[in-house]
Amino acid sequence: MRSFAVLLAAGVLSCHASTNSLIGAAVMTPLALGASAANRAGGGCYAVCQQGEQCNEKTGLCEALPCRGQCSASETCEEGFFGVRCLPAAPLSVTGKAVPASATVPAAPKKEKEKEKPAVPEAATPR
């Protein structure tokens, strides 16, 4: 009953209400709902996400990316009083020291022998 009311309201609010548009709406609405449900069941979003959005697989909704995805890999997104903008990122530096081939890798610590289970008192044994 409720879906009929929604379809009726959609038909009344359309610019030109004719039997063709009402039939088209009655046919296409369930198809669109089915396609959306199938997309969600497959792990995607209910709708197609637009540019600058990313699908949140937990909720099924599209969420905006920082700076709408316009920053390059060498920039970070900063949100300030005047809005969001891409700023140059601080360079990442990774330093390492080569290990000589003659170096030995320390052995993993030995596990202590498992302790034996304590004996069950005679009073606690079933009779």
C-alpha cells in the first residue's frame, strides 16, 4: 500500500501525467530498487559514487574524499578557516643501514617447557 502511495505521488508530481509516464515509473522504480539492492549485496554502494567520493563498504554510502581527491601524491589536504586546499607535503625520509652478510640473526627465545597440570584433589574427584 505504501509503495502504491509513493508511485501515485510520483505520478502526480511529474510534469506531464499520462498513462505512459505512470506505467514507466511503475516498471522502472522496482527495477532500480532491485539493481541497487544487488549492487549492495555484492559489497558495493547503493548508488554509483561520483568523482571525489569513495564507497564506504560498511554503510553502503558514498563519502567525500579529502579535498575531493584533487591532491597529488606529493600534497596533503588541509582544512582551514578559508576552506580546504592542497598543500605541499613534508618529504618522507626513510633511512636504513645495510647489514653485513657475515652478521648472524639472533635465535628466537626458547619457550619454557609447559608446566604439568596440578593433580586433582581426591575430594574433588567424582564418585
